[in-house]
Amino acid sequence: MLLSIASAAISLVIVFLVVSLLCTTAQEFIAGVFSMRAKTLEATLEKMLDDEERTGLVDQLYAHPLIRSLAPSGRPPSYIPKDQFAMAVHDVLTRNGALKAGNVLPVFRILLKEAGGDEAAFKKSVEAWFDSSMERAGGWYKRQTQRIILVLGLAIAVGFNIDAMRIATTVANAPPAFQTTIMDGGKRLGTQASPQADLETLTRLQIPFGWTKDYRVAGEAGRWTSDWLIAWTVAVAGWAMTALAASLGSQFWFGILVRFVNIRSTGDKPAESGPAKPSEG
């Protein structure tokens, strides 16, 4: 009984790890193709500098050599170090005389006042302001990527028929030899330095997934019968479970797997042998 529960749980952890790795790879590809990081940074700067119409400081910053050098020609950067941002802002505001005249955004007037007019202190304040703004932008980007990963997870789960409910049930009812193979496979994966797994991993461990010509979600049940509806409801729930689990990320599931390996590797402490008693006689 314990082996059935443990093997079913480990099979799901392996499945969720594989799907989350696939989702992360696909999401990174999408982010690169659509320049998601660069667009998030650009939108954040527009809000920070109150220049959503692009008539002021944002374009001047992007044209500044310190910022322009951070990305290939013609493309906006996806990351700006805080010190380069502060130096570029200070240089732009100094060259056009706006800083000296006080003709700047309210936030810069406040930072300049707090710095007591000291330019080095002003730059440090700009760096701190930029840092806090980027933390919020990171939160926005993370929520955006999680939504994308959730959609990708659902697409992968349905496309490859990775049904968490079916997998858990099948493994839990499998012969002990098969369950032991799953446990050993989980142990091997958990001893890796970093998560490395793909669909081939599931195939090698014979974890049930995929659309085969003999597989039917509802078996032989007639369409729209109660058995048919129940079978499809369970399947949809299994796909949704896979997608939701994948959205937690590969590091989360790899951490679960590593903890499992550590627990399995900890055996009973051998009894300490006491000093040999002298023989009587």
C-alpha cells in the first residue's frame, strides 16, 4: 500500500517536472521572439518618467550612449544596470540644463532636494528609485510569464495527453516491480545537480501518457452517456492539474524530488556496538 502511494506520488512529481521544464523552454523562446523583457522594461520606464506619449525623457535615454550600448543596434535593451541608468539620467538632465533650472519631473526634484544638491548623492537616490521600480516590474513580468506557462502547460498536457489523474491511478494499481522502477527513476533524477528531464524520461520509465490509436478517453462508452461524461470530466481535470502544477516551476518540483531522495537515502541508524565483554572463567 505504501509503495503504491509513494510510486504514484513520485510519478506525478516526475511528470510535473518534465512538463514545467518544457513550458519554461517554450516560454523563454516566446519571450525572446517577442522581446517581452525589453517591452516590459520600456513600459516601466514610460511610467517611471511619465512619458507614455514618448515626447520626453524616454527616447533621450534610449539614444544615450550608455543605454544604446546595452543592446544590438536598433533594438531596445532588455536590462539596464542601475548605475548606468542613473548616470544617463544625470547626463541628459545636465546637458539640457533642466537639472540646474529645476525644470524636471517632481520625482527628480524630490530626489535632488533630499540629496542636498549633491550630484553623487542624487545619482545614488536615482539608483535606489530605479531598483524599487524594477522590483515591481519584475513582479509584473513574473505574473505575465506564469499566465503564459499555464496556457503552455495546458496545451502540452492536452497535446501529449499527460493526464495527472490517469497517471496516478495507473501507477498506483501497477505491479510492485513497475512501482519500484518508478521509485528508482525518481531517485536517479533527484541526484542530478540540476533538473534535466524530457518526454523521453517519461517514455523510459513507462509512465502512461500520449495519444495512441488504441486509447480512448471514455473507453467503449457511448457518446454523451453518463460514463462518457464522467470519463471526459476526469480527463479534463487531469490535464488541468498537470497545467497548474507545471506553472509552479521546475525548481519547485526538482526540490520536492531532491527531498524525496534525501528521505529515501536516510536509513535507520545502525545500532552502536558496545565494548566487548571480557570472557568469564
